[in-house]
Amino acid sequence: MSYISDDGHHQGWIAPVFLDGSLGISVTDAIVTVGYGPDGAYLDPADQQERPDTEVTGWMMVCSKPAPYREWPALTWRGSLWSRVRTPAEQDLTARRVCLSDDYNAYWEPAAMKATAEQEWKRHIASGGVCGNSWNEGRPDRPH
Ligand SMILES: [Zn+2]
């Protein structure tokens, strides 16, 4: 799901992240479609790959200008990366290590990180301005 800010300038969602920094945009069964490159640019559909959800290495909140359903604007802000660990013993939420075993579909973020990621996105909105085109400059909490 995605979130729209009250002022209508931001659309945030929690994206699954792969080791190379690419982001998933949809899932069918356990196969994730990779729709954004590591630079936050939307990939041409011909260049989009399908990868098993077991290859998801983490999640992060991302933001862009709001767009209609199934339109994919360039991402202009990203929050902190949460790394995926496979066992509860490895989980450390203060270090943003969150557990999701291979029994669950990793396209969907673990519930344990959700509230913190949403708070980070709300701080991004509260920092002022509209979403620009500063994917890298925006990391993690600078206004843009
Ligand atoms: Zn934004």
C-alpha cells in the first residue's frame, strides 16, 4: 500500500530492496518484478527483471510525487535501509535488522519495521518542500 501526505505532495511506500539496490514494484506468487534501479529511476518494462522473493535483502520507505495507480514516477526520496535477517535471534530493530524468514513473502515488509518507517517518512514530509529529484541528496532525512 502507499501513503499520500495530507498536502498531496508526497506518495510514500515501503519497497523491497535487492542486494544491488534495485527495488521491487509488484509480486506474483513468490516472484517479484524489479521496477526501479538503484538510482530511483523507473525501469523501462523491457528492462524489468523478475526475481524470487527469497533474494530480497531488505526494505525501505521511498517517496515521490503522487501518481495515478500503476504509474511509476521517479523516486525522489528514500528512508533508511532495513536489512533482512532470517532468524529472530539476529533481529535488532534499533540497528534496523528485521527478521523475515523464507516462509513469508518478502515483497511485503515485516510488521515490526512499519511504524518506524512511517515515522521517518512523516519527518521527511514535515521537513518541508515538495518531492524534487534528489534521490541521493535526500538520504536519509534531508529536505528536498
Ligand atoms: Zn516526498
